Amino acid sequence: MPCTIALIFLYILVMPKIGFTISTFCFLTLQITLLSTDLSAKSWLKSLLIALIAALVIYIIFGCAFGLAVPKVSFVDLGLGNLYRAIFG
């Protein structure tokens, strides 16, 4: 429990500095790994993949589709808004 609270606190502090996508990816990777009982390389890779997909999907849904302002750093978010507009018009 203390680790989860510390991760949430760190997530809130870091998000304005490094942007939504990267901070969410890091948070989810660490949180999934923390909740996992298996700390093997396969488990880490699975955590990384789930976190990457979740961070991108959440950003595209809330940042692009709903048009909500999410903290971002232009070089970090990799033009996902342009990608969304190219796909969905």
C-alpha cells in the first residue's frame, strides 16, 4: 500500500514535467509489476506492453477523441493528435 501511494504521488508530480503519455507509461509499468507476483523477464515485458498500449489508448481517447487537455510535451507525445486526425478525420 505505501508503494502504491508513493507511485501515485510521484505520478502527479512528474506528469506536468514529462507529459501524460510517458508518465502514464512509467506509472502503469511500475504498478503492474508491483502488483504481480512474478518478477521474471517475461512478466516485465508483459507489463511494458500492457502499459504502452494502455497509455496510448488513453491518450488517444481523452486527448484526441474527447478533446480534453492532457499535460503533454510536444516531442514526447509524438504527434498522436495528428495520427488520430489522419485516421478518423
